[in-house]
Amino acid sequence: MLLALAPALLCAREAPLRFLPGDVLQSLLEASDRRAWTTAQVDKIEMNLGPTGDAKGKAKGAAPGGAQGESPSSRSLMTASGSRARLEIQTPAPGLIVADGKHLWVELPQVDQVYRYDQAQMAASGNFFLDLASSIRHYAKGSVKRRFRPGDGYDETRVSAFELVPLRREPGGFERMRVWVDTRRWVVLRVQLDSGGTRSDIRFSHIQVMSWKGLRADPGQALPKGIFKYTRPKAFEVFKIDL
């Protein structure tokens, strides 16, 4: 029992954390449910994990087609209620990913191909991709929630961080998810996911949000009509991917 409490006792000697992990998680999800849309710039990096779980090896960009070394401004993300999202990739290789609420479309211009996934299948298997709030909600169900300090470069008066560790490790499941949250705006600043020997580190910047209340007051703030509708380019071949 004392061994189990040791980590908590050590943390208690430091300056107290502002929120319990469950409070941060609940407030984040409640704020997400009140939003009509969110936009952000995205930087995603993937690293191989060593036997101890530490990130090792060369980091690489994770754009469709295996693009590497991208800058934060190379990806533009838009999300909206109803599990809709659009991720536009400009450099170093163009790409487009659209979630229309029913299907996820991954367009690969380099090979003139489109991969189509069923979003209901993805949700059932715990794969949400662009639907960040649903991913966090799903992973939190069977996980231990722990707080940790955000670290260098983060203002602890406005940023809280928590991690989710599964109570039971499933084959092909994740080992750990870490989330950094701006507790003034209740937006996700960073997500780090360890799964299958790979660490995905996703950081968000230039985040803009619009609540349903704000949209009703100013309908002109709506995202462009049809932005989440995918149209296959001519000559592109579509492959249905079952999970």
C-alpha cells in the first residue's frame, strides 16, 4: 500500500497541481461539446520507441505518402460537430483527409488513390484520427488518469497536463496518451500517443474556436458550406478499407 502511494506522496511535496486529472478531462470534453467548430495549424511527428519506452531514432513527419520534416504551418485542420473534419496538407507533399460524418477519405495525390474508411468502424475499434475529443473520451474509459507537470515552455498557471494509461493492455492497443490543455480556453495544445512501439507527438497552434452560442449570434462565422464534403478527383481510384 505504501509503495502504491509513494508517487502521490512525492508529488505532494511539490507545489500543488491546480486541477485533478478528472476535472481537466471533464471540463475539456464539456467545452468540446459546446463548440460548433475549431480550426488550428498542426505539426505531427512520429518517433520509434526504445525498449524502455523512451523516444529514439530519427523523428519523421507523418503525412500521407511518407512526407518528412514538415513545419507546423504545413497542415491546416478544421473540425466540427458530427465527427466532421478536414485536414489539408500543403508541404512538402500535398494531401487531403476529410471526415464527413460517415466516411473518412484519405487522398494520396502522389499515387492517384483514395482510401475510404467507415467512421462507425473506426469508432468501434478506437480509431478516430481527426475526432480528437472522441478519441480522448474513448481512451479515458478504461484508463488510469494521472496528472503530470506540463514541462518547459508551458505556463503552469494556464496549462494542465494529464496522461491516460490503460488498466488492461490489449493487443494492438495504446500504451499511453498524454494531453496538454489550455485551461483558460479549454483547448488541446498537444497530444502524445504511444502505441505499437511508435510515439506520435501532435502539437496545435493558431487555435480558433466558435461556440454554438456565438454562431447563433453571428451566423456569418460559419465555416464555408460543403467544406466537409469530399469529391474524388477524376482518375483517382478509391479503395475501401475495412477494419
